Amino acid sequence: MVTDIEAIRTYFAKLGLEPEVADIYLALYSYGPQTISELSRNSKVERTRIYRLIDHLMASNLIEVESHYKRGIIKAAPIANLRILINEKEQELKSLQDDLELIEQALARNSLSTPSTRVQFYRGTEGIRQLTWNKLRANGGLIGCAYRITDDAAGNNFMYKWAREFEARGLHKKLLINDDYVASWNARKPQGKRIGGHVYNYIDPSVFKITNICDVYNDVTTFFQRKDNEIFGIEIYNQDIADMHRQFFQMLWAKSKPETRF
């Protein structure tokens, strides 16, 4: 069961006020006007912390400070004063809402995306893992080409989980590979089995030189590469681009042959 104190602290937190602010206000409300020393003892908040919070408390209209002979007395302001803070928050929110359209226009002017195209960039291991996991959204089939196994960028453990999920979803993929891919497979997975649903075909570099990893699914075309210790990738959401790469892939697939070296 939530106590009154917990409820008050939670409410203050929703207003962006720190927990000590609620403790100080509760101590003032319960014990009446106090000196800093008394307030520290009753609120269990350190004196130095109270000194730092006084301006914030006054700005929030939660306390009033009266000057007495050689000391200041702090007292709680009416809790209804929180309405002032709430009104300020409402004004800030309205201002943010009013400015949102301007921000959207500014982003649109500086974006590579259009109503029919969206471009997403990825960097580093976590970025490539996200790009790779997104491929599980495919509606059935994927096509692609690769110059090395994705494990080199995303890690063996991640790719093991990805492969199991790929198989569980009943997906399938045609993949064009080269000699470097076979070498990377044998180096990282000497006893590893092929991913279910995958068909691997070898294409001679004199026909087509593979220099990155590219996949196409749904309306998405993805590329990523690991070069000079930098990992980067890109997703292009555009149906026409995806369809064009599918046509290009089919021409290359006709010139490839099944890979049997792993």
C-alpha cells in the first residue's frame, strides 16, 4: 500500500521536483516554520543540500523565508501554490507543441528521406546487430550478397540467436558469396552448420566483385561493411530501389553456382 509520504514524493517527482524537495516541504508542513538546522534534522536532508535547494524551492513557490534576528526562518507556502508551477509546465508544453511543426519542417529540409523514401544509418557493433535483426521482419524471402559472414561484425553469439529466430519464423534466403566469404566461414565456424532456409551460391569475381554485405527484403535494401576497424551500415526504404536490386540479383544468380565448400 502506498503511504501518504510516497504519494506526495511521487507527485512532486512528476512535476520534475527532486525527492528532497518533497521531504523538506513535508517537514515544514508537519513541524511549522524552522531554521536550517531544525529543518535538516526533521527532514533528514543535509544542511548543505538544503542551502542548495532553497532557491529552487522559492522559485517553485513552495517556501517563504522570513528574516529574524541573526537567522532566517523557513516556512511552507500553501500547497495550492503548486498550481503556479503546473501552469508554467502547461505553458512550456504548449510552447513545445507550437514549435514542433517548425522543427519537423527543419528536419525535412535537412533529411535524406522523402514521403516515398526513408534512409537509416547505423554504426558500430550494436548498430549492425539492429540492422541485422530488422531483417527478421521480412515477409518470407530475402536475397543478398556477402563478402564475409556477419559474425565478424555482430559476433557469433548474436548470430546464433538470429539464425535460430530466422529458422523459427520460416524465412528463406538466397545468398551470393565469394572466396572471402568461404574463408571467413571456415575461420569462424569450422564445425558450424548452414543456417536453415539459406541457399548459398558462389559467383566468380570476374563476373561480379562483392565488396560489402547487401540484402533486400520487402521494400528495404540494406548495405553494411567492416573496413579499417570501422563498422557502418545503411537501410534504404524504397520499393522501386528494392525492386531494381531484385532484378539485378536475378541476373547475377543465373551466373552463379551452388557453393559446396562448407
